[in-house]
Amino acid sequence: AQSVTQLGSHVSVSEGALVLLRCNYSSSVPPYLFWYVQYPNQGLQLLLKYTTGATLVKGINGFEAEFKKSETSFHLTKPSAHMSDAAEYFCAVSDGNTGGFKTIFGAGTRLFVKA
Amino acid sequence: DGGITQSPKYLFRKEGQNVTLSCEQNLNHDAMYWYRQDPGQGLRLIYYSQIVNDFQKGDIAEGYSVSREKKESFPLTVTSAQKNPTAFYLCASSIEGQGYNEQFFGPGTRLTVL
């Protein structure tokens, strides 16, 4: 069975500092991996996704993530945090066997950005 | 603009009442989903539908019902059988129900039981 673990329910960084949000997954088949962002009282918006090919994936708003199969990780990074990055971030995994309706979401990491 | 709309944004229900949450999409997507979001628990799948007139239970379907009579619409009914319905409900859609397709989300409906 697939699962997703996001390390740290809350992460706090200073404006301009590196953002690192951790995600580890388990999957018995090659996974499809996603990061979504959610602003307060809104729906989720896709930041980036990995399906196949290049393991370093670039997304919107300067975020990127690297798929590391050996570490079963898909950590999200951004070189310099901005106040507007404050939101909740969800890592998700699905696979080709069970389809999109079996997308598993992590519990989320809330990012705080200090001025 | 294409997207997903959910209504109402806030909904208050008395115990014992059924309520229906609306979800409409104009993205021409085949697959649609309903999730429930509780603090610290991520998203949990209630129901999903891959085509019109067909839908399947997700992980927490008890106390909920859906219909898919039109491609664009996937309403969710929260019945009185749902013991703890207070939550944030999210509707989503994807081009198909394939694992590599990202999901597009509506703005959500916050349901509170009084």
C-alpha cells in the first residue's frame, strides 16, 4: 500500500532563507509524486509533479523538488522564502496501477515565514 | 475561465438534517472526487467518479452519498448518518482517473453542525 509521510507539521523560516519541506513515500511500483499548496480557506493548487524522466522538477513560484528513488523522498525546496509563501503544503503519491482515485495525501506541513 | 466552483462557501446544519454540497466544473474533465479535510489529517477520499452515471466509494464513504448525472456536476449529500460531519469539504477533478494526472480543486465548503 502507498503512504506519504511529511516530516514536521510546522516549519518556520525567515524571509530570504532556504525553504525545505520533507516528504517520504512508500510505493510498491514506480510512483507519481505531487506537491500542492493550500492558502487559508481555499482549495489546493498544484506546485509541481514528477511522473517520469528528469528527477529534478521545477514548479511554480520558484519551488522545485527532487525525486530520489534510493531514499524514497521527494523534498520540496525554494532558495529564498517570501512572505507570500506562507501556506500549507501537501505531498501526494499515486501510481499507474490504482489510478488517480488512489492518490494518497500527506498530513500537510504549514510553512510560516518571519519578516 | 475554466475551473471548479463549489457552493455554498459556508454551510451550517442542525443535527439530523441532510445537506447537499454543490460541485461544478467546466474543464471537461472525466474524473471527479470529493475529499474531506480535518486539521492535521490531510485529505481523505469520500467518493470518486470516473464517468457519468458511475461512482465508487472512497475510504470514508459512510454517511455520504453522491450522484453523477452530468459530466459537469458531482453533488455530495451529507446525511444524518454521518456522525461527525463538521469539516472542510473539497471537490476536485482530473482529465482522467489516471495516476499521473494532477487534480484541480475547488475553493471548498466549510460545513458546521450546530
